[in-house]
Amino acid sequence: MIWTNENDRLILSSLGLADLEHFWNIETSAVGVEYKHLSEKASKCGKSHRRTSCIRAKGARYYIKRACGDFCAPIKKEFDILAPLASLGVCTPVLAAHHFDSASKKMLLLYKNLTGYHSLKKLYDGNASPDAMADFQVRKRSIVREVLEMRDKINSAGLIYRAWDRSHVFVKYKSSGVAILDLEHLDKISDLSFMLSNPVSFAFIRWLEWRQFRRLLGSRVYTRALLRQIASEGVRPPCT
């Protein structure tokens, strides 16, 4: 495994998590797993699976994304997009370590939880702390604008994000800052050139994106015209 942070390596090594096999079989280790998600499918090349697990160590959460077989491609795409996003100033979870083995077709990404951020899902569902909820209500206009500015940055770099969901967008507490998760949902627009060259397909993709934003922001008042105004002029959106 290749580590990007020595402190994280020492913390997890103290729990007996030092190499790929330890992380690959995390569910059978003595380390408590807070949750796990498993996807499996069978193909002509054999069985493939993808797992995401969460562990807690020294007060921090770590998310382990593992894939083998056909599921490797999305994980590899997610890893490759991290550097371009950082150069754009787009905030993402911190990558603590990664491993790619083309021979065995095993891939792993180890992320550290975002500190001081709350998901829009928790904020809209009322599951965040009272202070975070109050901060969100006060800064809602600027947060909406930040999300739209992030979308413009991503599009201007020739990318499109297809997962504008409340559980994927995180807001920093009492400070400017928006982060996105599940970067495998990012695509190069050039890879979608066939779809985007078709006016009907292009209109459908943009319609889906607009609908995602309306659900993300939690109100039908966010029309495309209003979102453009907020992004360009900072106009306060109506009460929702």
C-alpha cells in the first residue's frame, strides 16, 4: 500500500492494519466495523465484488473502498480524478492510502473522514447538531452559491458530476467550503461526446442535473433562472 500520511499509517498500524490483506479482510479482524456495503456480480471472467466499510480510530472515521474484477474500473477512475479536482480547488475527502494490483485485479482506496463538515442530508433532515443547523439556515444563500460555483468549476474543466445528492454534498461548519463524495460519478465530457452531440440526449442530461439540484436544495422554488441569479448575482432565494 502507498500511504500519503504517515500519522494515519501509524494510527492504523497500531490497530493491526498495516498492509493490503489486513484492510481487504477488515470484517474478519478485531477492529470494529461501523457499517459495510457489498455489491457483487458474476461475469464471464468470474465473480466480481465491491465493498465499502467504515472504521473508527483515534476519534476519526476511515472509509475503505475495495474492488476486484469488473468493479475495479470505477475505483481507478475515482483515484485518477483526485489530482485534477485538487488543482481546481474542489474539496474532496482526504486520501490516506491506496493500492492497485493489476495482476490480481484488486484495488483499494482508504479515505479519512472530512473534519468539520456536515452532509446536506443531515442538515435538511434535522440530524445535525443544533449549532450546525442554525449556521446552515443563516448561510443558506452562500452555500447554494458555493455548490453552483463548484458545479461550474467541474464543468469548465471538461467534467460532469452525475450524483448531486444530499448524501454526497458536505458543507463546512461556520466557514466557506463545500465537498463532494463518490467521485466515481464524475465523467469526462469528452467521453460522453456521442450523447452530448445529440440535442435530445444533451437536453435530457441537463434536465436530470437540474432535477438533482432541486432535490439537493430541498425546494421547488429553485428554478434554473433563480439558480443562475444566485450564482451570478448572489440574489437571496425565497424562504423555503
